[in-house]
Amino acid sequence: MQNVEQTIVSQYANSPTILQLVRNMDQYIDPQADLDAFFNFVWNVDTAQFWGLDIWGRIVGVSRNLQINAPVVNFGFQDGLSGTNADYAPFGQAPFYNGPPATNTYTLSDDAYRVLILAKALANISATTSPALNQLLQNLFPGRGRCYVNDLGHMQMRYTFEFYLKPYEVAIVTSSGVLPHPAAVQVFVMQADIPNTFGFKQMGGGITPFGQGTFYNA
């Protein structure tokens, strides 16, 4: 206490022994250090660590652990699925389907989890408009490159990233609930490494010409 002397009865106010005992006791039970530690490790989301961040995660509704689907290729035939991202392979190259694929659990570090918590807190109070969603994307991926939302019409929208996402970042975008969307709107995610993608000048800056960039492979 700053004014511990005010707690001493007046008849003992001039007793050096009692005064020293009271001052010593005040130092022994001073809760200021514990209050500072609680504020820094739990209460202040900007400095919280470990279980302090886990508490914030429960408050805003986002987990530190992300479930990432493990890539699985099963045996199949060419007419079963078309496209370049087919999840089938012929005899001798892939096993038969044996139930749903396993998942990998990815635990976010404190710094990554803090960004996710702040983004989820903003999502909890934001409208699902393009400006709000664009701000969420910029908060989640600062300095990574351009990322934005497209209104495709016909009750469809797309999150566009002009850079490649890591597997756990894909899980954040698709399954963490941090990026909401309007009700009954179908959501797509597109990743395009624009600096290395072939295109024409009409598409805007960053596209590379013949002999320097590759075709976009969705």
C-alpha cells in the first residue's frame, strides 16, 4: 500500500518497532507483482501467453488447434473425376478407399494464435460486407501480398489470395470460422501466385508475359 502508515492506530504511530513490522508486512503481502503478472500474461491480449491466450480463445470462440485434412489419394478410374486436382490414381499407385481420411492437428504458436484471436474478435462484431471481410484478411495476413473478397453474383463469393497459403492457413480460412460469410452464400477460395502467373496487361499489374510465367492451374 502507498499509505500503509494510515492503517496504524495513532497510539503506535511513534513506535519504530511497530512501524517497521507494518512496513515489512506490507512488502511481504504486496499483491502488485501478482496483479502485474496477471495483467501481462492473461488480461492484456497483446502480451498474453500460453494459457492466457487459451482463455481469450475460448472467449471469442476460436481454438488454438486446427484440424488439417491429410492429403489422401485412392484407387480410381479416369471417368470418376476430371481435372488436374484428381484425388485418384490407377492400379499399383494408390490403395482402395478405406473410410474418411485422417486429420492432422496443428497447434498455433502464441504469435499466430494472437492474430487469429484478434481477427475472430473483429469478425464477431463486424458485418459480412466486402470492406469488413477485406479488413479481416489484411489483419490475418499482413505483409503477405494482396488478398481480398470477390462478389461473384448468384449468391456466391470468393476469397482471393495473390500468394500461396500454407496448409494451416488454408485451415484458418476454410474451417476456423474467423472469416464469416453471409447466410446461404457459397464460398470459394482461390490462390494465385500472381508474380509468376502468365497473363495479359489488361489484367492489371504483376502478371508476367510469355516465357516468364506459367498458366494459372486452379
